[in-house]
Amino acid sequence: MMKIAILTGAGVSAESGLGTFRDKDGLWTKYDLNEVATPEGFARNPALVHDFYNARRTNCVQATPNAAHTALAALAMADHDLTLITQNVDDLHSRAGSPAVIHMHGELMRALCASCNARWDAPLAMHPSDCCQTCGAAATRPDIVWFGEITYHMDAILDAVTAADLFVAIGTSAEVYPAAGLVEQATGDTLEINLAPSARANAFASHRFGPATEVVPAWVAELL
Ligand code: BV8
């Protein structure tokens, strides 16, 4: 029985039709992250930010989990102690059957009240005039961690990564912190699975390169 900590990024959802961020036709080549993914951008133009996340929420609902999501869900059922951490805000890991997913950058399908911190399932389309179901304030936002904001669940994430016999990063460019720095916290073996070497490839002991829907099921099959 191994303790395994897995960190996933946008690359694991790419083959489900959900764009990545930094690839050649990635989201950040079409949108300015300072406008749509920072608290300052939201304060300046909440309608623009809601339109950005409403479109991604619609894409997410229309997308289906792929073979990589399914394989990781199967690994969670196996005789290993698995902690699945994701930078992704989509819900494809959960829809594939992964029982416990730690969303360190938040969730598209959840809404947050910036006034009283209440959370609830987000409607498909959110608007600046939406009011909080708990305090009534018109201060609702997507439950997403924007740049310059503290990432969620860091204590549980660091506990899992430092205690793991094996830390695996899947489908991430390793350019966004603190996620990209987790490999340094790992005390056990480390493996990078990605289409190509990430910005932190040198920090990993071993690598497997190729599309997630091919490489992840093959790797999981060796562990089952
Ligand atoms: C914070 C939600 C501080 C929004 C996101 C240290 C050094 C430098 C900078 C910093 C630093 N520490 C902090 C910073 C600042 C900043 C940061 O890292 N900036 C970067 C850009 C330089 N970090 C922050 O602001 C963080 N907060 O530090 O707070 C603080 C501390 C105390 C008190 C107050 C504040 C918050 C970061 C979180 C931001 N939110 N997402 C949204 O989703 O809209 S991050 C965003 O990037 C996404 O969530 C995404 O998950 C994340 C990383 O991207 P990836 O998932 O890796 O995606 P990417 O497109 O880059 O790469 C895809 C990879 O997949 C590629 O490698 C590709 O080859 C591969 N691939 C493609 N197809 C496939 C594939 N692999 C396999 N199969 C395929 N088919």
C-alpha cells in the first residue's frame, strides 16, 4: 500500500475539449489574465469577469471526463492511499468518480459571497447584480482563486505531499505558484506526466511524456 499524492493541471482536461492556459491557443493567449483572473480586474469590470467564467462553465457542463480522469478515479478505489489535488476549476475528476478532489484554485461550479464568505452551487450564468443567498449582499463572485489570492487547502496539500511515498504531477506547465513548488516539498519519489517537459521537469526523478489519455491509464494499470 503506497501513499500517493497527485497534482493535476489543465493538460488532464485538454482532451475533454477544455482549453489549457499557456499552450499556443491557450486561454491566456485570448484573454488578459489581469482583467479576468485577478481581484483588481473583478473590481474594475465584474460583468467582463462573469462573462468569462459563464462561458467556461457552459463548456465545462458540455464536456465529459476522459480516460485520464477515469483511470485516476479507478486508482482512488485501489489499495493505495491516494490524495488527488488539482489546479483545475472544472469538475471532471469528480464526474469521473474520484471521491475526494482538493481544488486548490477553486471550482467553476461554485459561487462565493465576497461579503459573508457563504458558498453555494453556481447557476450556469452569474451576474454582478446577483445577491448572496445568506446575507443578501450583491457581492457574489465565482469561487475561484485569482492571481494574488491565497490558494485553498494548503495545509492538507502540504501534509499529503510531504507524507507521500510518490508525488506525481500530471498535465501542468509548472509555471504557477505555489502549485509549481510542491515538488520541492515532496520527500518520496517524484514523477512528471505531461505532453512535454514542464518548467520544473528537472525537479522530478522520472518522466513520462505523451497525451494524458494514453500515458495515465498505462501508468495506473501498472499500479492496480
Ligand atoms: C499567491 C484560477 C500570494 C483561475 C489560477 C513565485 C514565483 C513567481 C510568481 C509567484 C510566486 N508566488 C506567487 C506568484 C504569483 C502567482 C504566479 O504563480 N504567477 C505566475 C503566472 C508567474 N501566483 C499566485 O498569484 C497565487 N497566489 O501566490 O498568493 C499570497 C500569499 C500570501 C497572501 C496573499 C497572497 C495564486 C495562483 C492561482 C491563480 N489561479 N486559476 C482560472 O482558472 O481561471 S492559476 C491557472 O494556472 C489555472 O488554474 C491553472 O491550473 C494554473 C496552471 O496552469 P496549468 O494547469 O499548468 O495549465 P497550462 O496551460 O499552463 O499548462 C498545461 C500543460 O499541460 C502544458 O505543460 C502542456 O504541455 C500540457 N498538456 C497539454 N495538453 C496535454 C498536456 N499534457 C498531457 N496531455 C495532453 N493532452
